[in-house]
Amino acid sequence: MNILVINAGSSSLKYQLIDMTDESVVAKGICERIGMDDGIFSHKTADGREKSLTVDMKDHTNAFELVKDALIDSQVGVIKSLDEVVAVGHRVVQGGSQFSKSVLITEDVVNAIESLNMLAPLHNPAHIQGIRACQNVFGTKVPQVAVFDTAFHSTMPPKSYIFTIPYEYYEKYQIRRYGFHGTSHKFVSHRCAELMGKSMDQLKIITCHLGNGSSITAIQDGHVLDTTMGLTPLDGFMMGTRSGALDPSVVTFIMQQENLTTQEMDDILNKKSGLLGVSGVSSDARDIEQAVAQGNKRAILAQEMLVYQIVKYIGAFAAAMNGVDAIVFTAGLGENSAAVRQQVCESLQYLGVVSDNNLNEQMIRGKEGKITSADSTVTVYVIPTNEELVIARDTKSILKEIN
């Protein structure tokens, strides 16, 4: 059973073909610079065959044609015909209050996703383009499923997701905390429970998705209690280029002093802040660590701020849940920065965290495992995330329902 997983951006399209009989990735690739000159297409199979092209892709339909051709190509193909793809699962960033779980895509669902464009103007329109392009290439007989980043967080109680602004704005515009990276938090929290040999409803878990975009989630008894990202992925703690939470007056003050438009201010907060803005070096944590080793004072400050804010949110969520059983690090920075993990763990000794430096140093480049010692009250894990597998699993589940 082959399921194609699609993650469409405004100018990109990532894909994985997954054989759900054993959940193995058969092939994967990316289309970049869609709608621009000199588009880039890369395709790689599980057995190491590769294909790369520099080619103009006018739109997502053109990109899908390249994906289709690569999948059945005589040299780098992995299937004989598109009939071997039984369904397509699409990542959709914003499901609003309308979608609390993954759904079979119908015209009504597409319209509903489109109605949420104002909440995710950079993401949802691109997802709709991906869905439409897939329909053009695969036809309407192949089932398509929408898997929402926000769905896992839909179990948050109102005390967590309602903002402290006049309630009428929630009623009129659906302004509330939605949370993101839901498929990642879902995957690693369930995997954490498996590793501990317990069911989700017995555990209090804090999952730290740390990458260029980052969020931390408190999961109690199998439900999300709270998460750091809010109405948009800008909220929470500092990220690669995003500011995270600020005193709102900082925004209005800078706009007034610099005579900025809302779009210009939005660009500053989303693209010029965070690690990049503080360090002046880079948005990449690897570059920051290198600059720290060289004694760059602003890079040192940026890393200290990042660690401090992660520790602060973990502490807040542990207090909110009245305890924590496990903490999980995942995503690019979380899976590979032993230094950041170690610094965070050293600041959590009051919770009973006893880190093991040797284990921590080993858990990089896709390795999964515990980084705390046997006498640690709280178990800390590094678990590589697999959002595509979550999408494929949800797609397979819905496929069984409709059949």
C-alpha cells in the first residue's frame, strides 16, 4: 500500500512515497522555486538512486508532473504506474476551530481550508494549490486526505487557548491560540509513551520541537494542555528568525518610531528577529554554536537567551501540569544540539532531571534514546520526529474508513 505524502509551500513541494505495509520510505524529493526562474527538482530513492534537474516550474501542477514522472521513471522510478498510489496525504498548517482531526478532502473541505487563509496567509493558499495540482495530475478517483498541524492541539481547554483581549474578537475573527507542529508533537509524544511502556493517559509529557521554527507543548493524560505557538507560528520563544512572544507595545513603539507599515513590521518579527536578530550572525543554531566557540558575545547572548526561554517554558508547563514524567527533544536543533540540550537539562535539576553527558553526546544524527541517568526523576529523551509518517498513518486510517 503506497501513500504519497505532500507538503506544499508557496514556492515549494516536498514529497515522500511511503509503503505502509512496513512504513518504509520508498522515495522522497522536493520541488523548489516553483513559479520562478531556474526551478530545482530533486528526487531520491531508498536504494540510493537520484535525479536532479534545473527546470522551470510554472505552478504546482508542473511540479506534480515532475513528481509523477520521477516515480514511474525507468531509471529512478519506484512504481510501474500511478495506480500503485492508493491515496495522497496533504499537510495543512491551519485547520482553525473547524478541523479537530484529519479528514477526507472534498470540495467543501477545500472551501473551508480556503476560508482560513487569513489565519495562515503564507501556508493555506499553498496547500490548496497543492491539492488542486494533485487533482489535476492524479485525477479525482485517488482519495486525498488533509492532515492539520493544529488538530493535535484542538484538545486544549479554553483557559489555555482564549487570549486576554475582548471576547468579541474571538467570536468575530476566531482569534485564539491554535498551536502548530502538531504532527511532530503527536508523533514524539506517542513514541515517548511507547519507550516508557505506558499509555498516554498515564503520563505528563513536555515535547520540545526545536528547529528554525520552534514550539513546546504540554501533554497531560493524552491531551494537549497548552502550547507555545498561538494564533500564528510567531508566538512562543525565540526561533531562527522569529521573535517569539513580546510586550505588544514593543511592536507599536517600533512602528511609530520607524514609521513602518504593518507588513514591514511583520517582516521584522518573522524574518529578521530571533537568533538572527540578536546574534547578527545567522538564524542557524549550528552557526551560532560555532560563533559561540569563537567567543562572539552576541552569539553567546543569543544562545543563552534561547536556553533560558526553553527552560522557562518547560518550568511553566511542569507547574501547569503539577509535575512532569518525561521531556522530549526533537527537530533539527533538538535532535542535534547536544550543547543546548545539556544546558537546558542542567537548569532543570530542581525537577529531578539528572542528565548523562555521555548519552547526550551520542544522541545526534537521527539517533533515538534516553539522555538521563537511571536516578533521574524525570526521563529526558531525544526522539527524531517523523511528521510524514503521521500524515501517512492518518491517511491510511481514513482510507480504511471509506472502504
